[in-house]
Amino acid sequence: MRKFFLVSIFISIFVACYSCDDGCIYEKEVILPQEGLSFQLSGQLKGVDSWPENYTVCVAGFTEESDYAVLSKVIAPGNGDEVQVVLSGIKEEVSQVELCVTNRLRKRIVTFARMSAEALHEAGALAALDVGTLDVGMFTALQQELFNASCIACHGANGHAARGLFLTEEKSYQALVGQASQVQEGMLLVSPGKASESLLPRLLREEGLVQHSHTDLLDAKRKSVLLTLISDWIDAGAKE
């Protein structure tokens, strides 16, 4: 009887001690603060859904030496086009934060808006950028990165367009999509869904089709990216 009594006392003491708050945390979520600055982008974005699945519209941080994002936050299509995205954990190695498009390797394809590291640090813990209403569609990227940068000097900037092909804004899409080529009989400049049967990618890849080599117009560093972008745009349906 005495033995049973002592065992009961021991169990009671053990339970009492176990139920006391000993300062330890059990089964609770621990949230660690994230190092670095934060960047908030807001605006109304058009054309996010025009990009095929091998591209991503995102807010991303880049170092000065590389075209590959070191961190990023995806902007998904939909949500009424109204966007508010926060990218956190921006460390000192990041030279600028961009609203951009990257490929599957997180390589920069096109940039639509940016904020430098200096501006980020001046803004403090949370930098903010409102881009207003902005078209980030696939064709807009081509217009900005290819036609405006390399083509319109001969194709419409001064009111004259070589071979009648205007590649200036508001005219380029209608001049390309579904239009017969003056260079290669029986081919369309852009045949939606069929990059292999469209002349535009060939003009920019090959010499000898016309007297002037269009390949020379492209910056060597950007050539592969832009040529892939053109073909992917056409294969995705060549949407405006």
C-alpha cells in the first residue's frame, strides 16, 4: 500500500512539472526576419497572359555582371490586371530591380521598368514604384527591343519605309502578320502559329535573302534571345 502511495505521488509531481510553462516553445511556427531591402511594384499591367509558359513576367533583382535574376517574384495573369507585388530579401549584390520577362533559366529577355540600387537604398526599408498602366505583352517587347532599336531607321522613322514595310509603332503589326513577302514569293512575313513558314525569322537569321544583311542590325549579345523571341511569338499565335 505504501509503495502504491509513493508511486502515485511521483506521478502527480511529474505531471505537474510537465504541465508548467518551462519557457520552451512546442509545435509553434517560428518566423525569422528576412534580411535585405524590399521593393513594391504596383500598376495596371496589360498583356501578361500573352506570354507562353516558357516565359515569366516578374519583378526580379539582377547584379551588374549578369543577365540572370538572383531573386524574383512571379506576376500571374489575371487579377483584373491590377498588380501589387512585393519582392523582399534584396541584398547588396543586387544592382537593380526590374519589372521584366525572364525565360526558364531566369535570363532577362526584356525590361519594362527598373529601379537602381541607389534609389532602393535612398527609399529605405521599402521602396515603391507605381508604373501606372503599362503594356507588357509579347509583341510590345518585340516592338521595343527589336523594331524600335534596330529596324525603324530604314522602316518608317522618317516617313519612308524600305520595300514599303513600316515597322514603327501602330503600323508594324498590320504590316507583318498575314502579309505576303516581297522578297520570297509564296511566303508570308508572319504566318501565325507557323514560325518555320514565316519569312521574318529567316530575314534576321540568314544572309543572302536581300541585299542588306538584317543580321548585322542585331547586337551580338542579344541576337539569340531576340531570334528565339520572334519564333516563339509567332508559334504562340502572333498576338498583338
